[in-house]
Amino acid sequence: MVKILTRSMLDESKKNSETSPFKFVEPRQSIEIHLPDERVITGPRGATTGEFLVALEEEFDVTIVGAVVNGSLRELTFPLEYDSLVRPITMRDADGMRFYRRSLTFLLETAFHQLFPKAILAIDHSVASGGYFCQVFNSPSLEKSDLDKLEVRMRELVSADLPFVREKVPLDEAIAYFEKKGYEDKIRLLEHRQKEYLILYKMGDHRDYHHGYMVPSSGYLQWFRLTPLGDGFVMQFPRRHLPTDILPLPDYRTLVNTFRQYGDWLQRLGIDNVGTLNQAIREKRSREVILISEALHEGRISEIASQIYERLNEIRVVLIAGPSSSGKTTFSKRLTVQLLARGISPFPLEMDKYFVDREETPLDENGEFDFETIKAVNTKMLGEDIQRLIAGERVQLSHYDFKTGMSSPGEVVQLRPGQIIILEGIHGLNPELIPNIPSEQTFRIYASALTQLNLDWHNRVSTTDTRLIRRIVRDARERGYSAQDTIKRWESVRRGEKRYIFPYQDNADVMFNSALVYELAALKPLALPELRQVPFGTPEHVEAKRLLSLLEWFQPIDVSVIPDNSLLREFIGTSILKGLKIWAN
């Protein structure tokens, strides 16, 4: 019910001020925090968020590592001076796991510099089972015995439960500190910082900058493992759905080769972090960076086309899989162009044509249609149609109407002798998709942004964030979705990726890394206006603010200089490949 308030009512209240319930008083010594379930906790004014939330620890089966206070993400060390709305953040939350992983990185680098003070530790790329691939420079690769010593030292620091002290220091002071330490990567990054201060974290006598929030102390970091991989190692940590378990590390040889190739690309570009990228942009070398990056992409696509050509007598189906906003569509069309240049005319077959009728679509745990599961695809019909196409028969393909949710007979096609099929879709690497097609007749490609240019040696940029920013820009341009809409859907998209895409990425014959070293600088001018419109106080605003903070580090690039066949054009628009279709006779 709306309460009516008039001027005369206020005047009457003023006359009766002695009996009015509204009075000036001295501040209470205690304050209240209001939880999402409408319970209230009272405690002393100035106590930290963590001290208030201790009362909830027994109710949670996973560690509380942070909180959202009055709509803003906060550390547990944040002091509460006023009555507040507080939502606990645990390791099962995306933000909570970021707290944990970032803090674990700080723990690793602290222990590493204590044991190997002359070496450089690079926290590089993520692996799907939960972990960061790390490399060592200015020193031989660590032996298993060295890793064992490093892990023991990390656990000693955890047992000591040392506080992570947050310090806000003037930017000049921070730069002077990093100059003294010889951290050139951080100095280059800070040369372009707009704010006049920097937040440093300190554990014992070690200080460093880390982009984002931390847990209060090293004692929180109970779950990790160091495992050798290739010429580096993986710092393993839990996944959100199993926040206290370390999963087995699969054989990542193909992925490690991709990491190594990306490192070679960065060396050719002379750009190994965001600081050097910003420097190149300031020096008007954007075109050079873009052209070389695009040439490296085209070279890799050409290599993949050559591998297919060499096995042309065997291969009948090329399968392309990858997560959302990985650039699969543009990659498949550029691969098609490369195959055409070799005299191969591939036939594109869309997996989406083979969705089952809406009423047969499986439901997820929330009772909603699960379009991500392979059971939402009529794999029996798809497999039979592919078999008949390979045999040279005329086949009436399926057609799916997304508006009605019904399938119906589609176009009739017949492949020419030797013509191959390109099948793109999220289940391309799942063995259940076309089990009746012999594996030697398939060529499987995993396409995704597998790497990203990091801020510095210790501050990595998530490829998931890159894909989300790509999608925000594309959704706003093509579908009219707000950034809030896209962010709201992202958790469901990510859940589908983890279940139905990432577990099969190692089935790929080759991987295509769709990341471009310059892309966040190019996406920044397009993403900022969208992110700034996300309403404060919404759950999506917390994520938008985090992405805005990330993009602050990048100098912008004019998108008009990006080639019209670039993979990035799939997201920023005006791709010359958008209407490309190759049909069978």
C-alpha cells in the first residue's frame, strides 16, 4: 500500500515535534547487517564484514571468502560503519572463486621469490580441470624436486596464516617500489594508469599488485597442488562445483603446444603484456600489431587446411566445436576459404537443424529446457543423414523452426564425389554425436580463445572475460540485448560449457586459438557504454564494474583499421564473411 504524504501532514508533525517518532540521536555503538533471507545480525560499529559473517560459518559447507555490501563487492576485511545489506560470497560463487585463485597466485609468487629470487615466474593460462599453467624464465625449468620444495613452502605459509595486508599507496611510490625490485612488466603497465594511487597487498615482507580482491590471510588457501606439465607446471585449484577437491590433471599435450605457439606469437610481435601493447598503441604502431596478429591467425588456419588436404582421401567430416563467443562461425568460414583455395568445396551442415521437437527437449535441474545437452539433438537422424551423404545419396535434411520449436523436412542435397562436410556446433567433439561414423573419417577441431595477453607476469586476464566482452558487444549490436541481459544469461551459458564442451576438448585433432593480442583494446570503446548502463544495485552491476575495471588498463584502438575478414568482426560487425555460403550440387 502506498503511503500518502502531504505538506500539511509534515507541518503538523513539526508542531508536535516532542511526540514525533523522528528525533536526532547520538550514533549507536552497534549496527545491523541484513542478510538475503531477511535475518539480521547486530554487532559493533566498525567491525569487519568477516567478523559479522562468522555467525554464519556453521551454516555453510564451504568457506565464505567475501561479500556484496550494499550492492558492491567487498573483502572480508572491509569495515562496516552503517547498517548494511550483506550477501555472503563463498567459493561456490564466481566472484568467490576469483578471490581464492587470485590469493593463491599471491601465495605462489611469494613462496617462489623466497626460494628462487633471481628467476621470473609467469602465471599464464588456465586449464579446464582447474589450474593455471605457469612458466619460469631466467632460470632452467623447475624439476619435480623443485616443485615439491615450492609446494612445501606454500603450505608452510598457509600454516602460518599470515594476513594479506591491503595498502593504498600513491602511484609514484608504487612505481618506485617496482623499479627497485626490477619488475619492468609492472612499471610499463603503470605508465598508462589514470588513477593516482595503487592498491598493493603485503604478506610478510613481500608486496605486489594484484588486480582484484583477496581473502584475508594465507590460512584460507588450503586446497592446491603443483603438477609438472610440459616445460612448465600447473598450479591446480578446486572448481566451483567441488570447492575443496583437486581434480586429476588430464593429458594436456595439445593444449600445451597451443600455449607454446602463442608464446612464439608474442615474441614475434614484441608484445608480452598489456604494458607493451599500450606502448605500441601510444607509438602509433596499432596497424602493425593488428596486421601481424591477423597474419598469424591466417597462417594457423592455413596449416589446419593443409592437414585436412593431406588426409583428403580419408576425411569425410570436419567437426568444429568450441564455447560461446569463441569465433567458431568466422573460423569455419575462413577455413572454408582456405579449403576452396586448395580445390576442396566443403558442404556446411548446421547442427542446429537437428534439434528435437520442443516437447522432447530435456529439462535441467530448474525445470527449464536444456538446449545445451546433446540429448536436445536428434543424433540418430543426424548420423544417418551424414552416412547417406557420404555414400553419395540424395538426402532431405532436417529443418528446425526456433519460433515454433518444431522440426520438419528441409532442403534436399547431394554431395559431389570427394566433397567433405563441415559440421559446426558445441557437441562436435562428443563421441556420442555421430558414433556410426568411423573416427578415421573425421577431423576434429576445437576453436576457442585459449590464451589472452596478461596485465603482467602475475596478473592474468581470463579468456572467459574476453569471451563475455565479445558477447556483450555482439548482443548489443545484433540482438538489441543490454549488457545486463547478456551478463544475466552468462552463468547458464558457462554451466553448459563446463558440462558439454570442456570435458571433450582433448578429443580434438587440432586446436585453434581464436584470441587476438589486441582485441580488448579494440572492444573497449564498444563495451564501455554498454557496461556503464547496467543499473547499480543489481547482481549484474557487480560483474559490470569488474569488467570496467579490467578494461581501464587498455589503451583503445580504432576498430576501423581491423580487416573485414578478422575473427573479431564477428563481434564488432561488418564482416565480409557474414553471407558466405558454399552449397553442394
